[in-house]
Amino acid sequence: MSNPNNSTPYLNYYWDSSSRENMQSQSLERNSDNKHTASPNSNYYNKHTASPNTNYYNTNSTLRTNELEHTNNDQNTLDNFISKPSPLSKYKILNTLGTGTFGRVYLCRNKTSLQHYAIKVLKKAQIVKLKQVEHIENEKQILSFVSHSYIVKLEEAFQDTRNLYMVLEYIPGGELFSHLRRVGRFSEEIARFYAAEIVFVIAFLHSKNVVYRDLKPENLLLDQFGHIKITDFGFAKFVEERTWTLCGTPEYLAPEIIQGKGHGKAVDWWAIGILIYEMIVGYPPFFDTNPFGTYYKILFCDLEFPSFVSPSARDIISSFLSVDVSKRLGNLENNAADVVRHPWFFKIDWLKIQDRQILPPIIPKYSFDGDTSNFEFYPEVPIEQEPENGIDPYKSYFVNF
């Protein structure tokens, strides 16, 4: 095994030992087919201001200063009434990739480059009604800030009077959830591969003081080569110490989130433990038909393992699922270093994980650009057009988007 200290700068940071605000509106449950319901923003600008011709105005030496200002004001007022092409007009909307509380994710194609993208269309009215403005702005800010081969890339973001739009790279392999449900459960070898890529990118996010807070199979996509891409940063947040926002998917919530004690990066390590268990066993360790039943089981953390789970897998899962945050794997003195050195990851070459050089166990079937065969079929609903008067009652809520 390669020396992890020679891996990447942000993992060296960890290896160097010296150195839903409104859960009532955010209750996320698994639906009848045992799939997590989509999080409020489900698992996928620069405007040029016309200015007067200053050279023209400067040639008129008799024009008084107050007349110049008046002329400029008239021009600016006129500009406000000139219809400018919407950024959305650059794209041809094709079909739905996913749905959620706030809107839909569509496959689209740039009319000029013919490149395919996933465009997330979020309804402003719903976002404001459910008090999720901060979460949406966090998602856009974080995706604009981070860049990583295991994170879906944000191409651009814009808005109109009805919707917010985020144009993301299109990941054709579908959700890891779909591939897991198709086979029932993964072998430990397959689960270890995906867990390693996830550990790698979570360590990167933590090095940037970003807590992801919504790790689950639905938010993990497979690219055309079979590698992981994390999407849906609606619950992600910049956190240096602690935050008190109650958010996430019930089966994946860490105890400290449920207890409202304040939480930090350790919640992501808890979620990785839940994810490894679900990949190997086929279902999460704590679940109930009632979310509160799920919370109860999480707080008591009575882990049960099927006989086919290896001792090292049991150990790493149990180490991640420590109710005591100070004893949780990943949140100890050496942070991510303790995770990569765990015996369950002994076979993993972390330098190859960094460089995406390990052949993924699942290569999605992908026939052509814009192939959506790895996604579920949804009845199509047209994007609501802007009203004629162009009035945006929610403009003040999204000035930073």
C-alpha cells in the first residue's frame, strides 16, 4: 500500500497529526419502493449593462453636467425596458432526469456547442415558502467555490422571475442507488471501492471547511467510466466549528443532529458508516416506518450485522457509528488518516484513487451523448414561462444567486 502521506495536499492536512432548519417542512422519508424521497432540491451572468456612448457625449462641449446626468438616467431607464435574451434561451430542454419539492432536473443541450448538461430548475415561490433560501444560496456558492473530479461541476447559474437555474455537467451513469437496488447489495470489494472514492472527496470538502450533510446513494452519480460524482449540495454548508441546522435524510442523520447539540464535520463520517452498511447489507442499519422511530433507533445505536459481513467491515462501520463524537472514526486526532489506515481499506491504493486509475466495478451502459437510459422515466411537465409583466415578487430573496 502506498504511503498516504504522499497522496494529496488536503489529505496530508488530515494526516499530519501536528499540524433542516425546519424539519417539519423537510421530513424526508423513503417512499413505497424503499427509495429515499428527493431532498428539497432533488438528486441536477454576468449581465452586460448597456452604457451611453461616452465619446459621443464628450464631443458636445455645450452639454451641461446636469443635462448629461439626466440623459444617462434616461438611457438607464430605457435599458430596463429593452428585452434581453434569457440565458435559458441558450439551451434546448429535453427530458426530466429527476424531481423534487422545489422543481425538476432536466437534460438539456446547448444550442451552439451541442454539449449536454443537467439543468436544475427550482421554483422561487416554493423555496421562499419552505424557508430554504439560505440552503439554495449555499449550494450555488459552494459549487462555485469547489472543484474536484468526484464532484459535479456547476457550469453557470441564473434566474428569472419564477425560477432559479443551475446548469451542471451531465453525468450519464445514473444514481448509485439505482445500481444498488438492481442487484440488492454489493460485495465488500465493490462497496470498498465506492467508499474509498467517497472518503477521498469528503476529506477534500472538509479541508475546505465544507460539511456535506446529505450523503446517501441517491446523491451519488456514476459517470460514464463508473466513477463517483457527488451531487445535490442543498444541505452543504461552510462550517469551521459547529452549526445547529436540522437537515438531512432520516436514516442518515447523526445522533448529534437529532439531539440539536450542534454538529460539524463528524456527521459526514457517521453517514459514511451508514452508507457502507447499506451497500453491503442492502438496507440501512436504522430505519422505521415512522421517522421518529428511526431517530429512536439511531440514538440507541443497536447495531446488528448479518453473518456474511466480515469482521473488518463490522469494525469500520461500528467505528464510524459511534454516538460519542469524540470516539468516532474520522473525527479523531488524525482525522481522515485514521480512516485510510483502517484494515478494511488495506487493499486500497490511495494514490490510484486520487488519479482515478482503479477500474470501477460497474461501467454504466452509455450509447450516445444525451443517453438517459440509466435514469428513471418521468412524465414531462413544461417549465413555467415568465409572466408578461415581468414582476419578480421574490427578487429581494435571491440577490446573491
